[in-house]
Amino acid sequence: MTLTLFGYWRAAAPYRVRIGLNLKGLAYDQSPVNLLKGEQRQGPYLDLNPQGLTPALALSGDGGDGVVLTQSLAILEWLDETYPDAPLLPADPLGRARVRAMAMTVACDIHPLNNVRVTGELAARGQDEPARRAWMARWLAEGFTALETAIAAHGGTYAYGDAPSLADICIVPQVYGARRFEIDLSPYPTLVAAADRAADHPAFAAAHPSLQPDAADA
Amino acid sequence: MTLTLFGYWRAAAPYRVRIGLNLKGLAYDQSPVNLLKGEQRQGPYLDLNPQGLTPALALSGDGGDGVVLTQSLAILEWLDETYPDAPLLPADPLGRARVRAMAMTVACDIHPLNNVRVTGELAARGQDEPARRAWMARWLAEGFTALETAIAAHGGTYAYGDAPSLADICIVPQVYGARRFEIDLSPYPTLVAAADRAADHPAFAAAHPSLQPDAADA
């Protein structure tokens, strides 16, 4: 099966899927969607993903022709079910629940509040750059405070135990984004240490925004 | 195992978990957390869930003592793995990916933008009631537009095929919330018809906010 990832080099959600694909050892093509030019809301991409958000993963060959998967966590769960080697979740239901809760703390309660469509809406409502940064910092702080406690309780080399998981897949891109926006990460030393160890893993390192084909367009 | 759900009668995310518990035919206790009084950010509850959001599901007995699960979708996936009868997801990976994407369109890209901590922050930034309603309507419209297309393609009696799933579990509470805030649902006839059929299912009907023990506190 051929996999084509539609995403944007600097966006958190496609970054997650790149990490997952790399952890699974899967080859994939990339088709850049420039969020700053609004390509996610224009014809060709919107036909693939009517929600107008990235990422999307298009399948072809081996019965996958014409199938387009959306929502980064749904794509990652599909990857884990379809390619079970190098699992993204622990084997036991309780561990899986804890890892998914960590991932969703980022993917539901931090990232969707801070992405470009939302900060754009805030700007349109007269919220200036410092006000927008304070907005982003608030949701990050609430989520990372909870994650700091969870990682202190359940973390090891990585956010949950000693294998990289869906939790690290969500946390590493969020830490990258927080640093980009100069949000203070000093209250979360356990989280940041685990994220930095994960970022050094080859699958994470190869997914870094700076190494993607469209990074040169910046 | 004894299950205790911490939630608030009118909140969307605990409503999802009630539906899931009912679909599984599981008995559970409820421990109300009054969001309007800020109980989610006070000692007893914050000790259970440091993120200060609802729901949380506390386990006791049968080796579950002291375990508290958080994040509604992580709880629902745990329920589905632990009690496999009456599955919340289709059997095939592609179907599972589509249902999870529908669920996450609500749980990641609509609900977290419109919940009480966010509308409270907007109010603190001088956004009046009509401005806050326009904010909520925008994110709902973007998500429901995508869901209308997905349900037209893959829906049957319910949002995905002819069995209730995680998609309906997320969509029904969001439709309830949209009606409460008088958001126009006429552009989404396929979605609304499927949601109304799901809402009539006994497991969904028994989870309705108006039937919960803390509804009388309103």
C-alpha cells in the first residue's frame, strides 16, 4: 500500500503522524499543504478532507484506492491496528487508557485551542500578539500541569514507561510549538526531560519540522 | 468492579461516557461536579483529576482500587476493550478509523473550543454574549459541515452504518449543546436525522442531561 501524507512542516498534527509512520518503519510520500496560504481551505485539499484541517493520509494500492483518512489520532490508531509491530500503545487496557488520556490532553485540550484558525479568529476579534500568546500559554499550562503529574507517576525513559507511545507522539510536537512561541516550560521539568529524550529517538528526529520538504518554503 | 462517574449533568464529555456505559449495560454511580460553581478546580476533584476537567471515572474493587481514568474518549476506548460486548467501534480497521475521525471532529475540533473554561476566558477578554455565540457557531459549523459529508457517505440508521458507535456518542451531546445555544442546525439535515434517531435509543435516552441526579440543581 502506498501512503501519502498531506500536511504542513510546522503544524503539530501532521508532525504526530510523521512520527507514527517513522516508528512503524513505513515509507510514505508527502504532499505539502501550505496553511499560511490557506491551501487547506481550497479546492484540491478540501475535496480530500472537507474539514479543511491537516493532516490527511491518502491510501492507494492493495485495496486502499481512494481512501483518505483524517484526524491525526484516528490515523495513528489505524496505523497501530494495521501495522502492529512497534506498538504505539501498551498491551494492557489500563496502560492504554493512561497513554490515550495523555495524548488527548494535548490533542483535545491544548492544540485545538492554539492552532492557526483559532489564533486567526482571535486576531480578527482585536486580540493583539501578546494577548494571543497569553491565550496559548493558558491552555498549554493547564494541560502540561496535568501531564507533569501523570508523567511523574507513570513515566520512565518516555512519557509512559520505557517505550515511545502515542503520548510522546503528541507531547513532542507540542513542546516544539511551545518553544517556538517562547512559552515558559520551566514548571514542567519531568515532561520536558521525557520529551527531549523522545525527540532524540531516530523516528522522532526524522519527523522534525526542519527536515521536511516544505520547510524550505518558510 | 464498581464504577463511579464524576461529571456534570449538562456537560458534553460526561454525557458521552454515560451513553457508553449504558450501551455496555454497566451499572455506575454518579458523583456530581458542579462546573458553574468551579468544583472541577477545587481540592477533592482536582486530586482525582489534576487537569480540572470532567469526566473522570473512578474504579474500585477487582484490582481497580484507586484507579481514576480521565478524558472521555480514552475512557470509552477502555470500556470497549474491557467490556467488548456491544462494541462502540466497527470490527474493521478502516471503519474504526472513520468512526474515530467522526468522534474526534467533535471531541478535538468543536467541543474544546466551546466549553465553559473557553467561553469564560472570552468573556474575561470583553467578548459579549453575541460574540461568544458567534465563536461557538463558527467551530460547530466547520466541524458539522465535514460530518454532514461523512455521514451522507457512511451513515445508515446511525452516523456510521446501522449500529450506534463512538461517532453517535460524540455527536448526540454536541447536537444537544447546539440546540441549547440556539445554533442553526438546518445545514446538517443528515447529521441531525442520525443524531435524533440515536437520541431515541434507550442507552442514549437514559443518558440525557435532564434525567441526571444533579439536573435538579439547575
